[in-house]
Amino acid sequence: MTRTVQPVYPQAMVVLASEQLWPNIQGLVHWHEHEGGIEDLCIYYTSDPGRSAEPAERFAKFVRKVFPEITVHLPEKPGGKLPQDVLHQIDLWQRELPDRQWIINATGGLKLMFAGAIRAMDRPNTEVVYGELSGEWFRWRKTDQQDSLQPLSIDPSETDDIPVRFIVQAQSSTAAERQWVSETPTRLPIVDLVKCGIETDWDWKATFQRAGVPCEMPPGFLFEQFVAATLLEMGIRQVDLNAKLAEATGQSVQEIDVIANCHGRILIFDCKLRAESEEGSRVESLGSQIRQAAAIRRDIGGVGAKLIMLRPGRNLRGFGKLAREMGLYVIEPRDTPQFFRLMAQYCEIGRELPPTLASAQALLDEATKNGRCEFFAKSLMVPKVSTPIPGDCVLDLTVPLNDFTKTFHQDWSVYRIGHQFFVYVIVPVGFSQQELRSGLQEKLSQTATLGRLRMSKNGNVVIAEIFPKREVKQLRQFLSQFVGQNLLDSSSS
């Protein structure tokens, strides 16, 4: 923690309003909390409504709400974009507020405005500071007719005590005449919930009930509570749940499942348990969800914001690459065995998990060793077998096996009857029976021996018994790497 330094005079700060308010917020918190306090804040803005005027007004409201002891000064009319315009306004403020130590935060605004802010360094009792998007800060001072540029250490966590809804309200361009409202999450018995979730195959209501936690809400809301509680266990103090941007009428125009303020950035968690089959009817398509998520991240979080899409019941396949290219983070079914490690990584809380989350992750690790490949949503790895018609003597597995392969966009499935295992493969066009055998044996040779192949009458499906060389859980682990891929065609890996 930076030691508070008492200045000779009361301090005043000048900021250049721009779309990215984080550097202004961070700089104000640092100088007010750790370098002697700020008595007056002067906000320079231009006539550009979206890039300067509106952000200036939002920042002024933020400061009055969070730091009511600071007097905020705004020019009566917008300033210009040239260096002399900025310097002239700084001169007016310094005449209006004599006997002040001045900090000019030159981070925001245009390059020409930055040039004007830098020139203010020649004035007495004035220093200029600047923050890079990377988090590095520098200060300029005039010493013996020379410019002195020095690095400045500002801990990103200095802003961690500010309620996240206040920061979002200031940052968001869509929040001008609206208000963010949210719920405060509570701590949950994370380890017990993970244990019960594994036992119930992630029936969230049954999981909460078995863990002794009230569970009146739908499963999706319970999952959001679980995610928010995980963040609290990480030591993140400012976490909001079910945040909504509401009109004066109360109508919600934007919703965020879980949002947090941590280490100088906004963390946004978009949580959905729904499966692919529900898209396009109950919810929008995955491509639309990704585009909306990217827009929300830019609007409410600023440059350093992170948005994490949690989709434990939905394989993203090619959409996962699209999401990552758009600057989003993703946790899909194949990532869930590492859930707590990935959450800690995305939140940048350090290499070691807190004890509670380490215990929860150990439960996932143990279940993974025993052959479980997915967590936190009803497993897509278990095909549904339709209830047989009364009196029907034959149980038809064709439909669930075909459904299973279609769900994962792959050409194979493996099923078990008693102690016997079988591989069911949809035959790629142009494959001979010999090519099928050699291709399957090559893929399975590390973990199983291939038995006799039996092909359907129309030649589109082949079934073969396989004999595991090791324990069943190792067979499951081996096969999990091919989920969402074809075993036989040239595109499989």
C-alpha cells in the first residue's frame, strides 16, 4: 500500500474526459486515498457528446456520489481540442483556485489535448501524470529548468472498494438517464455444492437442497449464485448479482448475470445452462449471444474489462474461436474439469487457489480421474433412451446413439452393456471395411483392442466390440479428447 504523503497545499486535479474513464477513476482514487487527498476536481471536456461531454457528466456524477467531499468543477461551455485551449482552461482554474498543488492527469483526450496538458508542467506547483493502458503510470515534474520523467507505482487493487455498479454507471454510455440495480450475493458452501452436484449429475435444485441451501429459484439463477459465491471465495469484495439497467418506468433494457470489480478492471460473467436445442426458440442463437456479449464488454467495462461466457451445457465448437477472437473468455463443457483454476486465471487472483476452492477443485479432479468429463450442467455425454412401449420385447438403441453423435457433431459413440464395450461409427463416404478397421484400430490402439466389425445392411453404420487394455476410467479419459471430432475422416486429429 502506498504511504500517504501530506502536500504543502491542498491538492487539485485536472482530468481530460474521454470514453475510457478507468484511468481517471484510478488516478483520482490514488491521489485522494494515498497521496494527500484531492480537494478540487476539474474536468475538461469538448463538444463531442459521445467521446467527451457525456463521459464528463457521468464522471462528475460518479465523483459526487463516491467522494462527496471533493468539489467538482466543470467549464460552463465545452473547450476546444487544441493545445492552447486546454492550457487556457487550466490557467483559468489555477487563477480561480489559488494556493493549490496541481496534478494534471493527461491520460484522456486527444493527442493535441495531451500536448496542452504537458505544457502546464511549466507552471508552479504543477505536475503532470499519465497512465498507459497496460497499467503503467508516469509523472513529469520541472526540476532546475529540466523535465523529470519518473515511473509511478499505482496498485490496481486501490479501486477494489468502489461498488461495481457505480463504476458501471459511470463507464456505460447507455446508462445516461437510466439506473443500474442489482442484488448482493451471499457466501455458499462451495465444497458441499460441488460434492452434491457430482452426486446428482448437476440437477441444481437437488444439489442445493442436498447441500442444505434454500433453492426456490430456477436452475439458471442457482448457477449464477454459485458463480458469484465463487468470486467471493476468491476474495473479490465487490460482486453484484443479476444486475439490470432499468428505465425510469422500471423496464429492464440490459441485464448482466454476475459482475465484479477486481484489480482495476470490470469482470463480467455471462452464465447460461441452456443446451443448443433451446437456441433460436427460447433464447437467441449463439452467434447473437457472442456479438451482444462483446458489445456489453466494450460499453460498460472499458478497455481492460473481461467478459467470461460460462456455457457448461453447450459445446461451442467453432463459435468458441469466434468468441475468443472478439476478446471474450469461454468455459464450455470440455473446460469444466478445470473450472476453479480457469476462474482464478481469468480473475488474475494468483497461482494458488484459496483453500475452499482448492478443495472444490480437488473434487473435480477426483471425479475426472474416475471418468467424468463434464460438470455444472446435465451431462451431454449420457444418451437418453426412450421409454419402451409396454409389451415391446426389443430395446432400440439406434435413436439415442444417433442423437448422441449428432449432439456432438461427431461420427462415433461408445456404449456399454454389462462388462462389454462397443464402438458405434457412422461410416464416412468412400471408406472400405479394411480402411474402417485400420482407422479405428489406429485411433484406439493406445487404450483398447478392436474386435470383429459388423456393418449395417445399407453400409452406413459399423459396430465393433472393443476390449479395454486398462481400467474403464482410463478408457473414458482417452475418448474424451475426441468429443466433438470425427474418429475416421481426414479432419479428425
